[in-house]
Amino acid sequence: MNSYDKYIETIRASSYLIGVRDGLRTSPLRNITLLALLSETNCLTNNDGTPIPQSEIDDINSIAVIWYNEADEMHIHQVYNFDTGEIYWDFDSIGNMDWTDNDDKLVGSLIMFGGLE
């Protein structure tokens, strides 16, 4: 079986530190928590776009990233709350919507600095 034939799940604590670049690849690298990255990229919202209540955010302990390799290229498929199953980001849900800078920041950070191996 090729590596792209199956999804790989990596589970991280919400406090996992991840590198983030704002904009250009030459911008300085900052380290923030995975939970802060989800917040910065507007992933911590309900289906109607309203923010998830802070009391619920405070209870997020483990975040799972579903990813796969295809033709030696890593792809992020989904990011969700490992404990509750709540999905924060899903490639399939983007559908015909435009890919945003937030998607770029989240996916780029996960691929480059998320320790997905």
C-alpha cells in the first residue's frame, strides 16, 4: 500500500508549540500554541461563523491532524478536537469556497512545523 492510500492521524496537545510565519517566507518565525494558531486562523467558530465560547475553548486538550502524503507531497485533510470529535478545519468542507490566507497559514504551519512524520 502506498502512503497516499491511507490517512495518518497525529495527535498533539492544544499547548503544542508550533512555528508560524506571517505572510512571506522571509517574515520572522514565531512560536505559538496549536490552539492559538486555530484561533488566529478563525477555526474556532461554529458552523454559522460565531466564535466558540471561551469556556469550550478552555476545555480543548488534544487536537488531531489528519494528513497524507501523495507524490512526496504532504497534504492536510482535517483538524479536529480529538476528545470530542468537533471538526475545526476540513479540506473537503472548503469545496468551492476560496482558499484564504488563514487556510494558508494553518496548513503551511502544520506542514512545516507541526512535526507530522
